[in-house]
Amino acid sequence: MDEETARELLDKLASGKINECLIEKSDFLTFRKYLVERPDFKHFRGVAQHGGNVIYYYMEEPRS
């Protein structure tokens, strides 16, 4: 996964264009690098799946 793809997925989640995003284990570190840079970082929720994949959601209320 490249920077442009990661940022595009994050923007789509935040805008509501997509409800969830599956990130493969091999792309996790790259995706997370751009996720933590965002000012709305705490609005994203990642749910780990068996095998190391993560499904991300965007929440209206930030997590604590």
C-alpha cells in the first residue's frame, strides 16, 4: 500500500463514502503511519481479525 491509497481510504471512511475498510496484515504498518498523523485519529476504530487483518470504522464520537 502506498501513501496515496492509505490517505484515500482514510478520507473515504471519514466522509462516510465507505462504512468500513479491511487492511491486510502486510499493509497495516503503512496504513497506521498515516492514520496516526490525522487530527481525527481518535474517531477511527480498528477491529483485529484472525490472521492479523484489521477492519477500520469511523465513529462520530472519538474514543477515549
